[in-house]
Amino acid sequence: MGCEVAAPVLLLSRLTSPKPDDLEMCWGTVGLAYASSALAIGEALITVNPPRARHVIIDPFQERDWSNAGWDLLRSAGLDSIASLMLVPSSIALPQLLTEGLAADAAFVDGSHRFHEVFVDLYFLRKVVRPGGLIIVDDAWAPSVRTAARYFERNLEWTVLPDAFPGEAPTTVSAGPQAEPATRCTAFRLPDPSFEPPFEEFHTF
């Protein structure tokens, strides 16, 4: 099951950072699969800010590995009116969206769990999501995912929202002396204004 609790966080973002009614609200999602999270996000989008809502979804495996199950569910729910699906890797799609000038209010990340691919996702989402926006990372209990996210937290002032997912108990999923409990989903608030650290400044993560 996906991170359906992402939808209330979107509502939190809308309430703490209100936008004029004539502006578009945009959410980016990396990873669709069976669309459990995308359905909740889409419903929240049309509830919070109709009719100018946009949901950009990236999943290169939706056709090949998932037989379009998630996209078909979104279409049957009528959410394809606000959603678009990019069937290319996020390492290609996110730079393209950045070049096109997409400015998202929030993003949900549930794609590859390989460290280097998670890092690339977060690197480009930092540029796609507006200052002060949200990035929600699923499966943050995986060491590769948690480590990639920690770089941005420690070096680029991403702020964890500790109460974003009430009732979710931390879990330790890896063995060893450095194992630490983590929740499945972690929500980060991006700094506003955005910034680049000094050229030689670096905090280990």
C-alpha cells in the first residue's frame, strides 16, 4: 500500500502557504505502480484548488511492468483530467520539466530505491518544487533512501515535518551498529528563499 497519508500533508501545505485562486497548484509524483498514493493526491488536489490543479506523474515501468493498472485507475476516477503520465525515467523527465519551467508546490517520491537514483530525484526536485514547498519521501526507512535525503537535510536546510504522519511508528529495518529507527514516510519543507551553500561548505551525512 502506498503512502495515502500524503494527501493530508498537501492540505497542510495549502493552509500554511495560501495561494491566490487564479494560480495553479501542481504536484509531482515519481512512481505510480497501482496508484494508491496518486489517487489520494489527485483527490486532494481537486478538493483543495479546483479547477486549476495539475498532477505530473513519472513512471517508466507503468506499461511494461504494471500493465497500466495505476493509470487505468486514475482514468476511471476521472483524475486524468488533471494528471499527465511521463513514461520515461525520472532522471530524464525531471530535467525536462525543469527546462520547461514547471514549478510544483509539492512532490511525492516513491521511485527507485537505489541511492544514486534517489539522490538524482531529490536534486532535480529541489529545483522543480517552489521555495517553501514540500517533498514527501516514501520508504524513508530504507538506508539508501534515508541517506540520500539526509544530504539535503544537513546541507541544504530541508526541514523535516515531524508530525506530518501522526500514528506512524518508527521502524528499524537494517541490522548493524548504525541501524536507526525511521518512519516509512518523511515530509520535508524546502527553505524559502532557496539558497546555495558556500562553495567549500559540506556536512557529512
